[in-house]
Amino acid sequence: MGCAWRTPFTALWLGARDVKISRADPSVPEKVERFSHTWKRYSSMLRIVSSTLLRQPSQLAEGHQHTVWLLDNTAYRHPASHVSGEPHSWRVEVVACVFRKDSRRDISKFVAVIADLIGLDGAMGTEKEIRRRIARRLQPFLYHIVPEHSMMLEIPLPNHTTQIHKIGPTEDNGIVSQVINTGVRQVADGARVRSHVRGVRDKAYMETTFAGPEGWLVVSDVDDTIKYTKTSDTTGIIRTTFAEEPRPITGMPQLYARIERHFEPTWFYLSASPYNLYPFLRGFLRDHFSPGTLILRDSSWLDISELVKSFTVNTLEYKVDRIRKIRRWFPHRRALCIGDSTQTDPEAYAEIYRRHADWVHAILIRKVMDVPHMEEQNSPPVKRRSTTMDEQTFVPDTMRALYWCPASTALRDDTSLNEPRVDSEVVFDTDFPTPKPSSRQYLIHVQTAAFSYDELRLAKERNPSKSIPQVPVHNFCGRVISTPTDDHEKPDGPKFKVDEVVFGLISYSDDGAAADYVLATEDQIAHKPKNISAAEAATIPLPALTAWQALFKYAGLDPKKHDKDTRHRLRVLISNARSSEVGTQALHLLRSPDLFPRHRPWICATCASKDAEDMLRKEYQVDETILVPEPAPQDFDLTSVFRINKWDPVDVVLDCTGEDILHQANSPAIVKDGGAVLTAADANPVLNIKPRKKDDEGPCTQFVSVEPDGETLELIAKMVEDNLVRGRVETVIDLVNGADCLSSDAAAAGEKGKGGIIVFRVNP
């Protein structure tokens, strides 16, 4: 292009390394989490109002009741115009958002928390000025969205005619996306018109640029490509999004002006930000760059932690999907893709180039040097090695990983190999060998990995240290990088394809997923549910499979049999049901209409607080609850509770507490002869309780030793998509900070009865 600019760029075509997000201030995640709880409580009210009180048969949006946004767009001709030579009529995708007018509340507490998160300082202006700016940027996140509303769009065309189109109704998120065929052919390439919603002409309008099928097209990232956002740092995201005046990257306005003069392209600005930031980002683009179509995520993040994750979670899939749509509109234009090294721009553009090499004519990647933690992203490409069938993927020879560093005696004393593992420390290694898949294994690029302290404790008790070193954490979600070579000759190929996102549970005899890559076999993984995040997906496999196998394998329940038997209603006792994720997943299964469509099981659950008791009754409709403080008092008698309440014995006891409750649960007043007493919390007490032999009377007491089961996990994934099962993320921690989290002191602080799930963010 014969021009120079003052920001470093690297030309890139294929396979950059993945991006990691780090936090400069270790206190920020905790503050964000606290703020998220407050925001979620408020946003839940917004959802109820929006989806219930405002949901009526489709109505028209009105200026005195509603705030309407129309997003600027680009009109296109049908691609066949290029082939036939006959100009087809112009089409345009209209995106509109509808909110209830003046749906505002006192947001001072939210402003205060954000001010605390970023640490107000004079560099951004006076405190009063900054707080006003935060409130203004924050307000769209608190608007009440309005579903099931339409609007009348007036489009004034250059031929002095005005078209009227009905747009809508809006979806549950308050957004409508609709393609309009104008039926008009004679509009010049490059023409612009301003359309508006009838009744709110001055407040709801969009600008449409008409772009013909030939010429140049620019797809530009926004955050850290043309606007300072600092997406590699949580505090930086919050500061630049809410508190600071937006700043263009030095040299980028001049570069884009030069591109505009030389190529006269059609501009598309692609951001992973939620649509709530549209007015803010549109104003920034108008001030510094050529007009174009701004494409944002069509989800409204209603808590601050989800907003932060929107800049990093599933950005590759999102960007590839949107760029492919742009190509469908303009398959014969020549595309220039511009991005940066902080997110997944290199990978997204490389994937588009792999699929459509004749469409992408250049890729420019800005090497980000002015934000922390960018060393790995800016490193040279790693050596390429062959992976699957017709795929070539960059896989480094080494990776980041956490691993248990055994005590020195474990290396010299042969008897220690048959004893529970003793670990001296947990190590974070940036040069750990990348695993090599066998002919039966998938290589998976880990996005998230999850664990509970109960899981770590049980893994240590049941697995001798025969693998040195050993990578922990066996629940995960990630993207398939390579497939088993044994499957390449099958007619349909491997079950899971390259780039598909999966979740699963790795066998505890193998290395886990607290690393950039993990190996898995087909029977250990399933397709990730489409309606949840990678973080939530990683929390599901172990507790859900434990609950499933406890009920349907160890207890031998048959849903069809129990659901048809009207004389005998299935009865289940679950201890520690709210605090333990295994207990919670068991409640999901027992309340599933797919498993028990006619007769719901009778459920009694123990819990430690009145709040937990209320939640169990409200959310899971348990029939009875028992308040048992943690730890249980010495005089607590579970048998007496059953007798006082005149409850019949149960078929199954699922213990998620440990030894105290487990011993008491073997009473004939609590469990029937031939029933099952199962524990998912503690293996040791079971060894001291005589298991029932085949012809013995009394209950059978067993520890639930969960096994990976991809087939069952597929069924559970479907239940997740049907909103019958959900995961629960307690905390999200970057992998780089995982060693402290997994240390023996931290695990001990987690306490034996703590079943909450902690997620490592590995590769967003």
C-alpha cells in the first residue's frame, strides 16, 4: 500500500498460538465475583419483567413507551448478480433492539463497585466526571429488554420513494434481526440513506451503505486493534469500557484513512463486545474511522464477570461465524482482514483463509506490546506437525501445565507406589511436554478445566503415584485438535470432528486437563451443550456422572419400572444436597420429566442452613428437608428424625457428607432391606461397613467410584440443552494462578464437605 504507520504489525496467514488472559491485580477476580452476585440478583428481576410482564402478543414499539436502537448496516445484492450480469435487487439485514423507556433504577451501587474495581485516579478526570461516565456506559446494561414487539421501518430511497417494512417481533433478548428485500435495483454503489422507525424519527435511525458485489472489503477487529481495551487484563477491560474516554490505537486512524483513499472498501467492524455497548462504540468509530457496519454479540451480559468473559470466551467461533456471513453477502469482493494478537484474531482469520483462500487477499495482525502478559502470544509460530486426516494444525512440543511434584521418597521407596500419593508441591510449568495421542486418542485443546476439593482428596486416596509427574483436574471442556488415526478409515470418520467443542471426564489413571492440551478417548467425551459456556460445561461431567451412576448403576434403579409402579413410589434420601454438586445433580435427575414422566420420586434432603432449605424446596421441589449443621452435632440422630416424622424407609441413600451420616444411614428405620446406601464423599468408611452379600438381608453399602461414560454424557448434554440439568461455577481462576489453588493448604481450607466446583480458565 506504500504507507507507513507507527504501530507494529506482523503479516500472518495460518496458526498463531492461543491467547491467555491474565489479571494484574489478584484481588480483582474476587471483587468482580462479589459484584456479579449483586448484579445477578438485579438482572434476574429484569428478566422476569421482560419475559413475563412485558410478554404479550406482538405489539408495535412506540416512541413514548420504548427506546429503540437501529444498528447501521450494509446493503448487498444477491451474489448471482455477479454471475448473470443482471443487477438483482438490494437486500439489507436490519438489526433492532427494543427497551422499555426510562426503565432505570438507582445504579449508584453498581457505579461505586466499578469505581472500586478500577481504583479511581486523577488520570481519567475528576471523580464526579468519571462516575457520570460510568453511569452513562452502565445504563444500557440495566435497560428492560422488550420481547414480542415490532416496529414500522421507513426507508427513504435515492429514487425519491419511501418504503415501509414491518420489522419484528423481537426475540427474548429484545433483539430482532431481519433481512429485507427492497425490490429496488437502481441504487448506485456507495450510496447512503438514513432510515428511521415510524413515530421515533429523531431517536431511532440507522444509516445504510449500498455496496456492490465487486471491489475491496475490510474486516477489522475493534478491541486492541483500533481501540485501546486491554483485553488481556480484567481491570483494563473494566477501565476502558466504563471509565475512560475511548482512545484509538496510535497510527490506526491514519492507516485506515490511507486504506480508504486507495481502495475505497466496504467496512465491517467486528467486536466480541455485547450489543449494550453499541452507542458507545458507534460514537468512537464515528469520531476516528470510516463509516461501516459494527457487528456485536447478540447477547446482553447481565453480570460484570460475563461481560469480561465476552472478550475472551468462544471468540474464535463467534468471529468465524460472522465473517462467513459477510462472505456470503460479498463472495466476489477481495477481503483485507485486520486484527491483533490479544484475542483469537490470528486463528479466526487463518480459519477463514483455510476455507476461502481466494477471498482473503491479506491479513494484518497488530503485535500488541503495550499491555502486560503478551509474551507468549507474540512469540514466533511453533513447529508444525501433521495431525489428522486432511487437517494441519499447529501444536507446540511443549505447553503450560500444572502437575503434582511427588515427595522425594516417592521416587526411591518402592512400597510408596502402592500407597496413597504424597505430594510435596504443585508446580506450574510453561515447558511441560505436550502429550502425543495414540491411534485411539483425541488431542484436545483445553478451554476450561474444573474440580472440587472433594475430588482432589478422593483422587489422592484412591490413586497411587505411578505417574510421575501427574497433571490434575479431570473435568474439562475443549476443542478437538486431532482425531484417532484408527478412525480415519471408517466410512463416517471419527465421531468427533476437528474444531468441534467437547466436554468430558478423563480417567483418573491418566493425566488430567490442567494444561493446554489433554488426551481423551471416544468413551470419555461428548459434544458440549450449545446453551452454556465452556466454564459451566466443565463443571458438569464428574458430578452428573457420579449422580447418574449412583442411581442407575449402583442402586440399580430403573426409571421405567418405578414410574409405572403406582403402588411403590421411589423414595430417596440425599445428604448435603445443596452444598455438594453431586447431590444437586442427583436432584436434577430425580426431577427430570424425561426420566420420571408420571410419578415423581419422594425426596428427602439434608442441608446446613435455612436458606439452603428454602432453595431446595423452591427450586427442586424436595418433599422433606432435614437441617443438619456442619459438622453434625454429636447428639444428632438421623433415625430419630425419621421416626418422629413417621417417614417410611427409603430405597436409596446417597451420601454427600461423609462418615457421620453414612454410618447412621444404615439403620433399618432409614433404608429398606435390599436398599442401597451409597457415598460419593468418602471412600474410607465403606471399608469399615460390611457390604451386603448376595443372599444377605439389609442394605448394600458402597462407594460410588465414577467411571468416564461418553454415551451417558451425551444424554446429560441433551438434558442440559432442555434446561433440565445445569452446572454451577463457584469460582473461575486463570491456570497460571492454579498452583496456589491446588496446594495442600488450600485444599485443606476447602474442607471435607465442600463440593463447590472451581474452574480453571486455560484457553479462552
